[in-house]
Amino acid sequence: MSKTIINRLLVAIGIMIVAYGLILFWQSRQAAPGVVVPVNTVSLRATVDKLDISLGGDRVTLTKGDSRWFLGKKRVNPDKIKIFLDAIKDLKFIRVVSTKTKNLAAYGLDPKQSKSLKLFENKKLLQTLVIGSPASSNSFYIKIGSEPSVYEAGGG
């Protein structure tokens, strides 16, 4: 893998960390009563050993081995991964925005605009989170796997 590709992938990881950092910053937001949480983000954080992150055409895969995280063979700062996984754990689903996936581009959830995060444990896909455009100044549109609903979610 060339240095240019590795640098692009590291920039993509940085963008995702910043996005999740913003979600963490807005932790004062509470989930609306009656919103069914579609995924147990707390348990996901505890068991994840592989992260597959896609941003447009770029894709980054981070793997955990011997309690260390790697991008290919290069070690990754564990503090940054912890911040990233904590942000996932702290996600609060505020409301269901749509129960149909007909106009994903309106939410920034089409493949060209969205950020996709696949979480794995022992090579088994646990969950896919697709992150779209900001819904407000402190939340984003999120789609869970192949589920047709679109959610507004923010930090815990």
C-alpha cells in the first residue's frame, strides 16, 4: 500500500473521529421517550475487534490483535480508538425521521455522501451504522444496517 493511500486513509479516520467527537461534545441531548433503540451500542463497544470505515470511495479497516489496534501492520493510537468506540457507545437515538428509504440523499445517507461503519467480532458482522448529514447542530441522520428506517441520533 503506498504512502499516499495510507495518508488518505488516516485522514478519513481523522474525519470520523472528529465527527464522533462532535457527537460526544453534544452529550447533553436526551433521547426522546418512546424511541426504540435499534441497536445496543454499549455491548457493541465491549466486543468489537474490527472496524471497517468507508467514506465515499475510501475504505479503512482497523483490526484489534493482542489488545492493540492496527491499520494494516501499523499500530494505531489506542486513545483515538477508545474515543471513537466511546462515541458509538454514547449514541442516543432521538427520533425516527422516516420509516422508508426512498430518498436517502435528502439525509446524506446515499453511498456517495454517507460514512459507513461496520463493526465486527471474531470476523462476524455485528452491526452496520450509516452516518449521514447533520440533522441539527447537535445530531446526525443514521441508518442501521439494511433496516429501512432513518433515525436522528446524537451523543449521550
